[in-house]
Amino acid sequence: MTRRMKRFVKIILAALLPAVLPSCGGRLPEGAEAVLSRIKAPEFRAVDYPATDFGAVADGVTDCRAAINEAITRCSDEGGGRVVLPAGKLFCKGSINIKSNVNLYLPEGCEVLFSPEPKDYLPAELTVWEGTMLYNYASPVRSDHCSNIAITGSGTLNGNGKAGFSRFRPQRTAQQDSLRQMGIDLVPVRERYFGEHSILPPNFIEPFGCKNVLIEGITILDSPWWCIHPLFCDNVTVRGVTIESGNPNNDGCDPEYSTNVLIENCRFNTRDDAIAIKAGRDQDAWRIGQKTAGVVIRNCEFSSRCNGLCIGSEMAAGVENVYMYDVHIGSCHSAIYFKSNLDRGGFIRHVRVSDIIVDSVRTAFIRFENNYHGGRGGFHPTLFEDFVISDVKGGKSLECGFYAIGVDGYPIKNVSLRNIVLDSCKTPYTLVNTEGISFEKVRINGTLLPRVPQDTEAAQLRTD
């Protein structure tokens, strides 16, 4: 397919997206309206700063990083506006740093191609990697404690991950174990320096400690790690974003330690979770104590190699008041997934999920898990409480319809499933250490399930 044809398909799909997704008929889940009332996209001065005026050349070879960052600085210093990139391919040898009151605008036909060389993302910056704070490679697109920032347009950000950071394999390595132990031991953050010897890839787009954030319309390709990672942010809108990225650990959007987040009208095709709402890992998160709260995900289409709508597993400071509705999920491991383990502590509570269509899943259709892999032998059970999941339709699950495994003395509590249809699965439900589970018009394999199900024997499912 030519580049022009791909752009045409993208435009057509964007236009059709609201029509092909399920609709809740204008019904917002109870509580979502209050969150939405607090979210407002930032506005900017109607002044443009063309990056070409600062030396940017869209030839795919010239390093445009300094020119783009100079345009951003000038724009911010003079009161804000749009920094407009040219059409064509812009090579960027290191991070773009967005500053307050700046809208970085990528027009149709613009592609920013980032360097694959890890050394270009030094010196190390303060960040959070898989839930633990450290100094690590800077994200290719970053904003540090700024307000009123945006990335908009119909152009493309290409992380060039396959040629660079995605060659790293940090999972189950001594370096990963070392970082996690630092978090457990509460080693001072200034001593958690990984720098030039790090094998921990950076997240692609990371607003850090920012307020009033908009990411709209762009396409993200070939991310080095998680694609969009709002971190310690408030008032975030991710709208109309397309992600096509198949590298390891390419989550689509992972809000962490953040409040008042809206993700809407997006299409994510990722190798890992499409959405994974986070709030830090274990003792480090308890130290920070910043929960993630007030997240709305709606009118999206997700396809992922791993899972669809997730909370966890790094959620130790707590996640609450999450609303997910009008979403189509293609093929994945688990479609609606709440995950933790006995090291995490914290809570996941007051979650509303409705009007979801799922094509097929390889493990559990709806899944609650307090024994997710990676535990280190602690006993800090997570509180799972107050979930309503309604109007969900699925095709096939290869293993289980509804899977909920709590802990002795810490059950999965108060989960209401309403108007759920799953056409085919091996095991309708597996419940262990649960309390207050109710089924209302839940039909699996053509059979209506009892309103008050009983706990069952644990069935071992694959952990992904």
C-alpha cells in the first residue's frame, strides 16, 4: 500500500469510527459526567512559529532537534502558540521538549523520525519505569512540569524502536531486579541512576507533572516502550490518536499517578495492553501516595496482542473512579482486566464499564486477578471493590467467561455483571474468594447464569 493510500484509509476510518463502534445512546455511566466536567482541552494564542524559520529541514537526514526545540522555547517565552512542523520527514537526534503554552503541530504528510541511538536520549531524566521512579533515558517527546501543552495535527511520530531500544530485553534481568529492589528499599531517588548503561527503554510520549494536556489526531509508530504515558498529570485529553506499534511492551496509553484523563475516538493496534491504568509499584508508590482517579475511556477501537481495557498491575497507590464505555475490542488475551499481586497493596474501586463489543479472547473475557506474575513474596493484598460491568457482548473465549480470584480475608467484592453475552467459552466462570458477586441477564454459551453465583474451584489460567 502506498503512503498516499495509507493516508486515505486513515481519513476514511477516522470518519467512520463513531458509526461502527457500539453506542450507549447518549447514556453516560453514573459518575462519568462529573469527571468530564473537570476536563477541558487547552487553548492557545493564534500565533504560528514555523520550525523551518529556526532551521528545520524535512529531508529525513538533517538533525532537526535543535531547531524544533528552539522554536518551542521562543514560542513559550513569547506567550505561546503553535510550533508548526513542515510536511516531509524530519530526523530528530534526541528528545523534543514541549514547554508551557505550546501546541506542537504536525500537518498531514509530516513524519518525525527519532534517532535509534540510546546515547541520543542522555543525560538521564527523572521518570518512572514500570512503576518505579529513577533517572533513565529521556522520552523522545517529553514535557517537564509545564501547563497548557499539546501535540496535534494529522502527522506522524515514529519512535524508530525496532532499530534501537526495542533490541533491549529488560524483562527478568539483573537491572530490572535492581531497580525494583531500590523501590522496595526506598533507596533515595537521586541514587537510582541508570543512565548510559541502562537497558530500560524510555516511554515514547511522556508529559511529566503537567497540567492541561492535549494529544490529538496524530499517528504513533514504532514506539520504544509504552506509547503514551501521562505521569503525575492533571486534565489530560488523548483524542483521535492512531497507534500502530508492535514492539515488546508497547502499551497504548498508560495514565499513571494522574487525574482527570479522557481518552476518546482513538484506534490502538499494539503488541501489549491497549489501555493500562497505573499508579506505581509497591513501596515506592506508597511513598509517593498519588492515586490515579477520574479516567474516562470512550468511543475507541482497540486491538492488542495482550489485553484490552486494563487497570494494573502497577497500581499500588490506588486507582478509582474509572469509566470505560462505547469501545470495540478485537482479538486479545483478556478483554476487561483488573490485575495486581500480593506485593502491591492499594486499591481498585468504583469502576464502571459498559457498551463494549469484543470479538474474541484467548484467556478470560472479564478477569480479576490478585496473583499477577512478578510477585516477590509479600502479603499486601489489593482491595478490589465496587465494579459494575454492563451491556458487554463477546464472541469467543478460549478459556473462561468471568474469572475472579481473591485472597483469603481479602475477597474480590461487590462486582455486578448486567446484560452480558458471551457466545462461546470453555468455562463460564471461576470464582475463588469473592463476595457480593451478582449476575443479571448474564448469558454464556447460550445459558442464563444464576443471579447469585457460588465460588468455584480455582482453575489455572495462563498469565500474560
